[in-house]
Amino acid sequence: MALSASDLSTLYTLLINALSADQNIRMPAEVALSQCEGKPGFCSCLLEIIGSKDLASQTYTRLLATVYFKNSINRYWRHRSDSSGISNDEKVYLRRKLLEHLREENYQIAVQIAVHISKIARIDYPKEWPDLFSLLAQQLPSADTLTSHRVYMVLFRTLKELSTKRLGVDQRNFAEISSHFFGYTWNLWQGDIHTILQQFSLLIQYPVGDKSAELQDGLHLICERWLLCLKIISHMVVSGFPRDSKSMQEVQPVKEVCPALLKAIQSFLPYFSSFQESSQEFFDFTKRACSKLIKSILECKDYRQKLVGHVINENVITLEHARKSIVKAVEEVISSVMPAERIILLCNILIRRYFVFTASDLDEWYREPEEFHHEQDMVTWTEKLRPCAEALYITLFENYKHLLCPVVLSILQEAMNSCPAVETQITSAMLLKEAAYNSVGYVHYDLSGHLSFKDWFDGALSLELSNDHPNRRIIHRRVALILGQWVSEIKGDIRRSVYGAVVRLLQDSDLAVRLSAARSLFYLIEDANFSEQDFADFLPTCLELCFKLIEEVQEFDSKVQVLNLISIMIERLGGQIIQFANKLVGFFERVWEESSGESLLQIQVLLALRNFVVALGPQSPMCYSILFPILQRGIDINNPDELNLLEDSIVLWEATLSHAPSMVPELLKFFPHLFSIMERNFDHLQVGLNIIECYIILGGSDFLNQHASILAKLLDGIVGNVNDKGLLSTLPIIELLVQCFPRDASPLIDRVLQKMVVICLSGGEDQDPSKTAIRAHSGAILARLVVLNTSYFAHLISEASLLVMLQQGGVKVERSILLYLVDVWLDKVDNVAILQKKTYALALSILLTLREPQLLDKVDLILSLCASVIAGGTEENGKDDSSSDETNSSGFHMEGNSFMGATTKELRRRQIKCSDPIKQLSLENILRENLQACAALHGDASFNEAVGRLHPTVLAQLRQALKIG
């Protein structure tokens, strides 16, 4: 039933009740409102409440109405098959009514109205709302400041929405809008900046008093309108006009706008420091206005020179020449504002003034060193002065490295000369030295060609650590960070010295220094050039220091940092970690208990434990005492922390199984958890399949006897419910199961094998390589079944339930299922691995002994396939690429008959592969015997006629291979 004006009072009451703190009042109101959402007239009633002047004081009620209005627009504005939605007549009314409410005095409501218009415009413009922009434009010439501000708020939101549409017709529409509105908006922006600067000048003269209040009245709105115009101009220039870097032609709006924007920044800068003390409101405005432009301009890649080699026919005008001309023009504009001497001056000011620690910085460091350490990373460049200066410095250096390299190196040399390593007093020279070191650390990549790190380390940095005075922590911390920043330059014989220096810094009395050292040590160990040999002697000390450090720190980020360091040490020094296994077990047990309730920290413990298990390898049972309780909790979907811990717990579970020397009862008990996990979804399919493979390989018949029914349900749930990629990962597991337990497992996974038959007979995969691979691999599994359990295969293809499944799958069965499968094996032999080809050939040779007349018609094709397999050789000739290795999750190295670094799972998989019955069987002997049986079954005449259809060459090869006359 549609809502009308008579329902306004009821709807208003529901909105008020929906804001009640009393749950008994709020919940029924929310239910009633949700039931109204899809009804005709609901949005019209909401808009009456939103725009009602009588309800101007009821801000929260009106805001809630805007929320329901926006939700209804999102859900019902477009046509929906399950709802009548919003009628076309109501849409016309709503579009008109929204524009009538543009002069909304409440800012929050005005923003929501602008959002509503923009959302509708994205759907309706231009087809259903062609006059939107002309109606907005009509209100601008005679509008007061408030109305024009609101109109530009709508324009900004709408243009922002439309600029994200990527169809060609939408981009042309946006270009048309830009061409109409650019001139007016640009003129208003220029007029506003003139007004703003004039008013700012007066505000400086009258910072307080009635005159100041009078000046500020209405100026804030003009400033906000100026910012809106700036954003609109930005959208129009970026999305409404061709890019000069692509078209290689001058774009007039860009040429007109950019110099004026840079000039505006210059005009605002003098007021920045003045307003910082006198007017927070206008200080924020000038900061926003200036930060909106300059960093993005400097970072723009389109206007950078590209390093290119010699150009053939370089006198010919090309797009690259045109681009260079544009780049040069842009550089000239930027250079007019920021000439070389100003860049150098700015760099000096940034390092000498803004990089230098203040007294309050040092006080904060000494009071809370741990908090200070993390704040240097967590504070963004827009929030504090030093991070902002550092961000600007990095951007400057990236663009003017040729100009600034000598400057930075000069400051570095000056700072090192003025503050020797023996200095113990915190002087301006020491603080400048720290700042200079900081500046070099940030631009290490660009400075590496101008500064030899080895010389710098030997001649200065290492000497800094010889002085242990407490005040030297300022330099020690910076040296610790530099050693991590310059990691790519730490090579050869200097590595051991650097490792020793960082480990020494880990013993510093200051916590911020130790945490900085821990971070840099992580980078050094993670580095591709890390030398296990050079670091080995430091490992015992380093581990003890990490154990001590994690006990001392309090912050979550600190604990994560230390855990990550321990984890990377375990990963990179796996073999040497075993001697510290007992200490690490105790450490992990203690950290896990202390992190109870902090799931994010426990995730880091799980990641470190996985590396620990991998490092221990066959000796991993040493950590089972702590591992099993953690796994039990982590893989339980009923655990309150399941959402956070499950993914990493499953990965740890897989690693535990892969490296277990044998299956133990505790691990066997975990398997039902996998069914619970994958019954919900297949988010963890690949690791889940790896776990199943581990249980098959490691658990053997004990696993099958205990969990056969769960395994069958698990595989049945996967096959037919995952995509092609998931199915391709699952098929090797099914093949492995049939290989290991051909008689016991096959009847248990009857439904899964029936699905394999359906897949083989479905066809329709000629244009899809994935589906071809799935069909071929499924055929190989069924062929293996023919070879290893022929009686069960006969039972499988004769089951009535299989016919039902085929009918449900849309497969028409007009002849024997066996003949369909024979066609698949003959057709897909070139799409499988070598061992599977042999499996196909063995299955087909066995079928020659069946009393099936139609098989005799295919004898020539079957024999051609067998001859091809025999001539091509098998895996013993060195080209076995069996897909049973596809699920391998770790690599290994083969040396002779041994497997260096292989997991227990990999070794056992290889053993199973080597003992595969398919490998042991002789295709030549079986084929010879079955040909004799086939001839006896069908008679020599019929048999010879069928064989006679073979190509003479193939027949000769076959006779030779089978050693028959």
C-alpha cells in the first residue's frame, strides 16, 4: 500500500522512536521503517521531513530520514524484478523537490541532499534528467553566498560521481558539462580568491574585536566555496578535457589554471603562520588550500623527463618530441615558482630546521621511548610538521636529485666535522648530525652512486657506536635505522661487521634504539644478499636479546616487530635453529599465553610457529607439546577468535603434517575439523587439499579406517561445487586415493567417481583448456580404476544412480557408458601426462577381453594408441610429468638417489609414486596376452579384419614391440 501525506505524522514518529536509547521502543520502529522502504511514496514522505522548515531544529531526525532516503535510492531507484520500486511519476517529483531544497541552512543536511542528487544523477543523467545542469546554472547568477555554496556542493558531488563513469558516451557527456561550466566556475574561483586575500589582509590588521568578527562573518562560507570550485576545476581539467601528455596538444584550461594555482599558493603562504596563532579556522583553510596542489604537481609522472637513448630520425617531429616540449613548458612554469636556488634553500631549511629534534621531541623520547619509536612511523605526513617536511624532502629529491645530491652530501660532511664521535653533550651540532644522517637514510637509493657505504661505515658509522654515553642514543638510533635503509649496499666483507654492529645496538640501554635495531636486523636477514655464514656466530646472542626485548616492551607493535625478527631468523637459519629448539618452545608457549585475547598478536605467533616447524623438519615433534593445543584452538570453527586465527592455523596445520615423521593419534583426531571448515565455504580449498593429501600419504590405512566417511563427504562436497581451477587441484588427490587404496577407497567415494563419469561424458570443452584438462584427468582416474579394480569399475558404470546423475547433468545416454569412456580415452590421450597415457593404454588393452562387439570396431584405434605409448616410452626414460606433483607446496633438491631438503610428505609421495602399480605393469605383456584373448573371443577372421585396418608402419612397430610374428 502506497504512503501519502496522511502518513507523514506516523513516519515522523517512527523516525523519532528509531533514535531512542530504549531497545523496546527502537527495535519495533526500525522493523516498521524497513517494511516501508519498498513502498511507493516512502521517499516522497521522507523528503518532506528532510526539507521541512518546521523541523529545522530536529537535526537528528532529519538526518536519519536522509539515511533511509539514501538507502531507498540505492535499492529501489533502478528497476527491480522483486519490487515495484519507485515509480517514474514519483521519480519526477523527487528530482524536482530535491532541487527546491538546495538552500538548506544545516550543513549536514545540505551535504546529504547533494549526495542524493549525485546518486540519482549517476543513474538518470542525461536520459531521464537532461535539464539537471541547466537548472543548477540558472540559480547561480542571482544566488547569494549560501545558495551558490550549496549549488557548488551539488556540482562537486555530481561531477565527482559522473567522472568515474568509463563508457565512451559517459565521458563525452562529462566533457560537454565541463565545457559549459568551466568558464563560470573559473571566474568565480578567481573572484573568490581576490575577496579572500583582501579579507585576510584586513584580518591581520584587526585580529580581535568587533571588526574581526564582522570580517569573519560570511568569509568562511566564501573560503569553503572557493575550495569546492577548486575541486570542481580539478575534476573538469582531469576528466573533462584531453590529456596534453596523450594528445600532445596545448589544452587551454590547463595552461590557464596551473600558473594561477601556483600563484594562489604563493599568496596564501604569508598568512599560514599568522593564522596559526590567531585563527584556527582560517589556519586550517590555508593549510588545506596549499597542500591541495604542490606535492601532487611535483609527483606527476606525465611531466617528467624520460631517459631515452638515441632516437632514429630525431629531426622528425614525433609524439615524443611533442611530449618533451610540453614537459619543458611545465618545467619552466614550475621553475618560475621554484627556481634552483629556491630548491636548494628549501632543502637546507628542511634538513637544518625541520629535521632537527626539538626539546619537546627529546622529552617525549626520554619519557616514552617505545611510544616515540612507533610514532615516527605511524604519524602521516599531513598530521605533524616533521613527517610533512620529510615527505616534501623525499619528493623534492626524487625530482631534483642532480641538484640536491651535492647539497645533502655537503650538509653530511659539515655535520660529521662539527660533531666528532667522542661528543657526549646534546648540542646543536649533534642534533644537526642526526638530521643529516636522517636525510641520507631517506634517499639511499639515489645517493648510493655518490657515497660509498663501505667507506662511510668504516670511517664514521662504526665509530659512532664506540661511545656508550647515554646521550649518544640520539646518534645510535639513527645509525641503527640507516643500517636497515642502506641494506642493498651492504655486501661482501662488510656484512659481518654490519651484523655485529646491529646486534650491539640490540644491547643498547635505550628502548627506542633497540627497537630500531630490531627493525633493521629484520631487513638485513630478509635481504637476498644475507649471509648465513657471516651471521651464524651472532645467532645465540641475538635470540637471547629478542627473548629479553619482548618481555620488556608493552606496545602491540613492538611485540609484533620482535616476533617478526625471530620468525625471519628461524626461516633463514633453519638448520642452525634446532640447537635452540627447547628455548624457542618455551618462548612460544609463554608468548601465546601472554597474548590471550590479542588475536592479532597470536596471528604473528602462528606465522612464526610455522617457520619453526619447517626449520625443525623431521624433528618437529619436539614442539608438539605447544603445537597441538594451539592447533586444537585455531582450527575449531566454534572458537570465538576463529575469524582471526583460522586461516593461519590451517597453514600451520598443513606445515605440521608435511614435516611430521609419522602420523600420531593427536593429528588423526584433527581431521574432522577440516570437514567443518570446508563445509561452510571453499575459502581455504588449496591448503585444505594439501592437508587431505598429507593424511592420505602419512596416515595410510589407519587414516582411511578412521575417517573414510568424512573423507568421502568432503570430496563429494568439493567435486561439482568448485570452479575449474579448484577441480583441477582436487583431481590429483582423488587419483592419489585410488592409487593408494584401489579396493578399499573406491567404493567409499562412489558418488565422486560417478561425477567423474558425468564429467567425461559431458563434453563441450573444445574451446576451454581448463575443461579439457578436467575431462582428460577424470578419464585417467577412471582408467586407473579399470586397471586396478576392474570388477568395481564394472559395478560403477552399471549403477542405476549413475544413469540418474547423467540425466540430471543433461547427458543423453544412447549406448553403453563404456563405449563413451573408450571414446574419451582415445580422444584425450594427448592431453594427459606420460604415466596417464600408459594408464589409458592399459585400460583399453584390458577392455579388449570383453565380449563387446562394438569394441572390435575400435581395435585399430586402440592398438594405434598403445603403439604410440610404447614407442614414446614411459617415465623411466626421464620425462614423467605426472600431475600428482601439482599439489606440492614446498620445493626440494635431488642429488642422486637422495632428496636434499625434502619434507617427509615429499619423500613419501615419491615413494608412493615409485611403487605405483601402473609403473610396475608391462604394457607390452598385457597387450600381447589380451590380443590373444580378443582373437579367441571374436574369432580369427573378425580379429584379423580389425587389425588389418591398422597402418602398415604402425602394425610393423607393434609386432616388433610385442615380439609376435
